[in-house]
Amino acid sequence: MADVLVRNHVVIRGRGQPMLLAHGYGCDQNMWRHVAAAFAGDYRVVLFDHVGAGRSDLAQYDEGKYATLDGYANDVLEICDALALRDVVFVGHSVSAMIGVLAAARRPELFAHLVLVGPSARYIDDDGYVGGFARDDIDKLLDQLDSNHLGWSRAMAPVIMGNADRPALAEELAESFCRADPAIAKAFARVTFLSDNRDDLARVVTPALVLQCSHDVIAPETAGRFVHERLRGSRFTQLKATGHCPNLSAPDETVTAIKAYLASARCPVA
Amino acid sequence: MQLEAYAALEDPYEDAPIGYCTTDHAGLITRINRTLLEWTGYGADEVIGRRRFADFLAIGGKMFLETHLAPALHLHGHVYEVALDLVRKDGAAIATLVNAVQRRDDLGHDLFNRITVFKATERRRYEQELLLARRESEQAAKDLARTIAELSRANEALARVNEELSQFTHAASHDLQAPLRGVSMYAELLAARYRGALDDTGRHYLAQLESGATRMRELVRDLLDLSQAGGAAMRRAPTPLDEVLAEVLQLLDADIRQAEALVASDPLPVVTADRRQLAQLLRNLLANALKYRHPERSPRIRISVRSVDDHWEFAVSDNGVGFAMEHAERIFEAFKRLHGSDIPGTGIGLALCRKVVAAHGGRIWAESTPGEGSIFRFMLPRDEAA
């Protein structure tokens, strides 16, 4: 089981009820730095990198396994099992919101709450449903990734190839956040933006909070509302924070909203 | 004077060959220089306090900005040289490279972002070409791998067919031996007991029968040898070629005497090989040199050896009738003979030689001048240990 913790570069801070923080597409566990610090006093905060991101073990990347979000949900469950986590508050950003939904649908006994930050069950518009994107948009993102990985891939190569004769570069990259292997980033973009998890929402019995940002291009309000409506008994909180990453751009507001939800859930008003 | 100084300070911002803009905490553009306005085709009043930087991007760029750039900018405080296409008011795209720096207050709250934009039309074209080249080379590598896989499958199939053929030849020639022995035996009995009772025609038939049976025995023996050369029957061991040559000369002694031939050899090395097969190789080459001797002179046969890289190169040269160089390849093919029935032969000897040499990791070839003689050369790997 120990290799699961290495594979996903699991980091634990604080003690108490477990709070599992799952980063979204395009970044790694560093995006939780403010939120993790705010909860480490009261919770056992568990951080990890999805395989292919951050300091995860790239060698464990398996195209077949990670061709669907189930592969990632499986990793989340394995981390819970490896650490014997119960009564987990799962906080998932972006695509990890749906990864949490899949994990909670499969093993509801592990989870106390789902906190979904900027969730979308389907990014592509579909017959009355507004996800915010057309199929073609995904291809444009992939092109964009190509352009921006040109320089990166040259810099990443020694790290990926395990070549240690450029220590300065390795050091620089070790200090950089949100790095990703270009090929894996493309595959993750595909599975993220082409997934359709709308039907999975009804399978969830875990209480949930939907945190919706303002002016979020990736997960527009229609998408967040849809998740809220399909998750039975979920709450919906609209943040003033703009963009798709309130955990970075407005950590105070994000932390306050999560704390308010968890406090009220603890003393339910019948 | 003051006014001029102010203008001199202002111009480098407004008219720099670089686009500048500043966005506030909510992402709205609060300041933008003339250059960036010109590039994008908007007026300052349409942009300031109204548009976000993301509004200048096409959908792919927006997604990249939100999923990659924004987190990186928050975590590092800057991002450098990010490739983005800005969309002009008229819908045209401009290739740019974007840098951004985030300014924060003492508590770490971000205050504003400074964004600088460089035109990168040429660079982007190079990059697109690089990407295209990379994709093409990846495709070529895939095609190559597929071709190699197909070739290796074809090779395996060929090897299988070859093996089956070899087994068939072996089985057929082996099974032919028993009835052939019967034919020879009864021909001998017939000759021993009834030769006197036969007339000339009968004796002629009997002689034909005996010579046919002898020829067929040779053919079957050579076929068996050919089918066994190389393959599973190989027994490799250190083999002193001097000893092998002495044995072969012993076997050919009667022919050598009859032809009044002179055979000379360099001292020969020890090689790791199948002794029986190398004996067949030398016997066939020497037998050929004797068989195709010049009618007007007695055979002079010389065996020499030299070291070439990690191989031994052997040469068996004679002063026989030789052959035209256009046949230099053909003579190594089974059943291809340059001569008719005037010189007896099964057409297998040189095919066997080639198979033996190939099975030992070497090659064999021939050079000749008609009327003057031939040289048969073959290479064998030199034993590292020896």
C-alpha cells in the first residue's frame, strides 16, 4: 500500500477528521497551499498529486487506466484505503469534483462530505444543457497545449528521462509548480473535457457543497447549478471570486465558505 | 520643460513596440497602452473597466489561461513567454508571447497584474513548423516500426518454411537410402551371378543400372549433408583446421594421386566450429579443384589464410579451367551446374559450402579467370579466446 502514497506523492498535515484535497486539471497539490494551511489546525489534511501531475510517479501513468475519470477515482479510493481514512471531507477542484463524485458513488461509507469547487458534470453543450464548450473547443485547447509545451518539453525532457546531468535545471523545475508531462497533459485534457458524469450525480448519497465562482469560463454557473440540482440535498454557495481557481485567487473567501458549510452541517437545522 | 519631460516619460509606455496592460484583482483591465489597443483594434473606452485580458483570447487560450496560467501566476508571481493568440476586434488572430507579473500587498492578497505582450508571428510560424516536423517524424518512426515488425514476421515465416523444407529434404533423402541400397545390392547380385548369361546389350543395361545407382547414392548423400548443414545438428567446438585438412587429404588421396595434383597449405588456425561440417566444406572445395582441372596441366592447389578484422579469410586457389565471373553467384545455388554430364557432379557441393559457412557466421564467394584458375574465398569469425 505504501507505493500508493509514493505514486500520488501524498503529503499529510495536521490531525483530526481527514480532509482530502484533490487538485484540478492543469495544476498540482500546490494550488491548495492557502486552503491546506487554514484547515491543518483542525483537520488531518491529506494532499496528493494525480498521476502525471506534480511530483507523482510518472512511470505509473497508464494510458488505459487513465482514459476515464474512473482510473483517477480509483486512485482516490486507494489513498483512502492506504491511510485507512474514514469520515472523509473530500474537497475537489474542477475535474476532481467529478472524480470525488465517482469515488463517493462507489464507496459512500468512506465519505462524510463532498466540497466541489467549480464543478462541471459535462463541459460540452448538449441538447438544452449548457456546459460552456463545443467539441471543437477541446481541440483548440490541445493546440494551445502544443504551442506552450514546445519550450517546456525541452526543459522537461531531462527530468522525464531521468537524466541528472543538468542539476540546475532539475532544481529549477523542482521549485516550479503545476508542471506536467506534455503527453500526459494532453491525455488528461481529453478525459477531463470529454467526460460526461451527469448520470453519476444521482448515485451520490454523500452530503455536498457546490462552490460556484463568478465569471468562470471553465465551469459556468449553469454547470454548477446543474450539479447542485442533481446532487440530492446539496448546498450551493456563490463566490464573489472570479475565474476558475478561487482557492488561489480568493483563498479567504473559499476557506470561509467551506468552514461555514461544515459548521452548519455539524448542527443541522432539522 | 516639465511638459516635455512628461511626454518623454509617457511615450515609451504608450508607443513601445510592446503591448502593455494592467488588470485589477477581479481581472478587469485598468490600464492599456496605445500599442496593444492598435493591435487589438479596440478603443480605450471599450476596454478599460469593461474587458478582461481573457476576453482577448480565443476559446483554447481562455481554457489554457484558466487551467494553467492563472494558477501558475498565483503560485509563482509571474509567468514568462506563454504563447497565446489574441483575437482582434475584427476577428483576426495575432500570435503573441505574453509575460505577466503579479503584485501583492503585505498580506499576500493580489493587487494587480502587469501583462506585457510581444508579437511573435515569425516565432510562432517556426514553432508550428517544428511541431509539424515532430509529428511527421513521430509518424515516420511509427511507420518504420510497423515495417520492421512486418519484415520480422515475414522473416520468421521464411525461416519456418526453410526449416520445413530442410526437414523434408532430410526425411526424403533418408528414406530413399533403403530402397536404393536394395537396387544396388540386387544389381551386384545380378552382375555376380548372371553376367555370363547376358549378351552385350544386357551387360550394357547392367552397367547403366550400376552407374545410375552409384550416382543416385552420391546425390542422396549430398542432399542429406545439405539438409543437415547448420541447424540443430551443429556441434561447435575448438577445431584445429590443420587436422581437418589432413583428414580430408587422406580421403581424397586416390583422386590426388590420379590427377598428379600438388596441394600446399599455410598453417591453419583453430576455429570454433562443427568439425564434420568444416571437413565437408574443405572436401568439397578441394574435390572441385581436382574435378575442374585444366586438361593440359596437373592441378596446383593452394590453401592460404589471413586475418581480416575479427575474421579469418581463407582462400582455396587452383589453376583449373575456371569459369566466367557472370556465373560467380549461380554456382553456389543448389542443382545449378555449369557443366553437363562430361564432368560428373550432383550440383550440391557448393550449395553445401555456402550453407556451412553461413551457419558459422561467415560468407563465401568465388573469383575466376576462365582458362587460368579459380579462387574460392570464405570468411569465418575469429575465435576471441584463441
